[in-house]
Amino acid sequence: MKAVQARTRIQLNNILFTTDFSAPAALAAPYAGALAKRYGAKLYALHVHGPVVNPMTPPASWPALEQAAAIGENEQKKELAKTFAGIETTVLIKEGALLPRLRALIASDNIDMIVMGTRGRSGVAKILLGSVAEEVLRQATCPVLTVGPKAPEMPKLGEFTEIVFATDFTKESLAAAPYAISLAQEFQANLTLLHVIENPKVGELVRAEELETASLNRLRELVGPETELWCTPRFEVEQGPAAEKILDVAQRKHADLIVLGVRGASGVPGAATHLPIATAHKLVSHAACPVLTVRG
């Protein structure tokens, strides 16, 4: 397994903040602004709304509805411009469906990261109603920084000082390693590399110590010796439910950021709860810090 070199610096040139003007979106906005300032990135602030008129709307009322919508959009643009004052920001108010708009913007403007807030629904509500955040995690082709309901209201001086990178050593999860290491280097942060042995096979429990030793060695292989020149890497192995153990470690470390790689899931949102994308959603719902997911 090749080490991820410290010189591999992730560039964030274009950051996309998506908002529905809700409280969760407002919670995520400072993170988007702080990252844009830190990296000197251009910021796109996107709001997508449904159709102003539809076939059931009497044609006579269309002009009034369109005028009211135009006034509302103008106010929303002013609000977003004020939120990101001092940052190069393109404000976009679009009609239609969110995911197609996101995909188009990612492709046309080379978006490097999406920042969004979520209510963090779980349980029956999520299964029945789905989750916009989960759908973005499943389909976005760039990393997504999701700010859940338990994250701090403001970034700590716009910096991350404790980062937890969780991996199951699959190709998809290891795709996030360069982001975790580069962010740790950028912010001179402590970096914890974590592996959770979630479902030990028959007979493996008696070899727990051997498994943990092998996992620790694999974690150490991910970072080169030069890493210690600019951050303090730590290595941990846990056994149990992945989301639960990742949250436990993040809490112990007072993490400012959790980083993990995910693979896109298919089917009904919330139905395949054993997939990594569902683990990511559990983390977003309950973590006391933002979660950065990277699609493998």
C-alpha cells in the first residue's frame, strides 16, 4: 500500500454552497466562507426552487406570480451576497430540480467541493421522505462537506485542528486519504487515522490482537515518515458498528472534521442501510462536527 505523500496538496479553486435558506443551510454557510477565504477559492452560492407556475395555475395569474418570484429572487440574491461579503461569490437562483442543477454546475465550473447543511433526519422519517443531503452524497462527483445539526455554529477561527480519517481499506474509502492528509497539512492539524473492524468473521475474535496489529500497520503505511514534520498522525483500531465507533473516536479527539470515502449507492434512499453511504448519513446526523465525504 503506497503512502499518500505530504506534498499532495488538495486545491480548492471553486466551492459550491447550496442553500434552501433554512436554518441548517445557514449553519453551513460560515464553513463555505471560511474555506473559500483559506484557499482563495471562488464561491458559488446556489438556490434551486420549484416551478413558479404549473399547468394547474390559471394563466391569468402567471404575470403576478412571476413578478412576485422575481422580487423574491432579488431579495435572496442580496441576502447571499451579504452573507459572503468580501468573498468572490457568484449567486445563482435557479428553477428546477436540485440534483440536475448541481451536476451541471459541477461540470461547467469545475467545482472542487460542495458545502451544504442538513437536518440530519434518521429513522422512519428518512426512509419515508428521503434526504436531499443523502442524495447529494450518493450522486455528487466531487467531495461534499456536510454540516449536520450538531456541528458548531461557527468554524473555530475558520480552522480545523483535529481531523479524523476513517477507512475500511477499500479502494473507495482510500480515495479520501489525500483530502484528510492535505487538510491536516494545510491547517497544521492533528490527524487520527481510524479503522473499524465492523463484522469479524467466525474465528477472528480469537485473533483480535493480531487483527488490530495488522490494521495499525496498514494505517501507518498510508502516511510517509515526513508527515510528522507538519502534523501529529495517530492510529486507532476499533471493533463494532462503524458509525458508532467513528463517532466515539471523534468525540474523544474533539474532532473538528471527519473525513471518509464512500461509494455511491443505488436503489431507494435509506433502504440499503449497510452501505457506506448510510454510514456517512449516520455520521452527518450525529457528529458534533462537519463530515467530508469523498466518492471513490
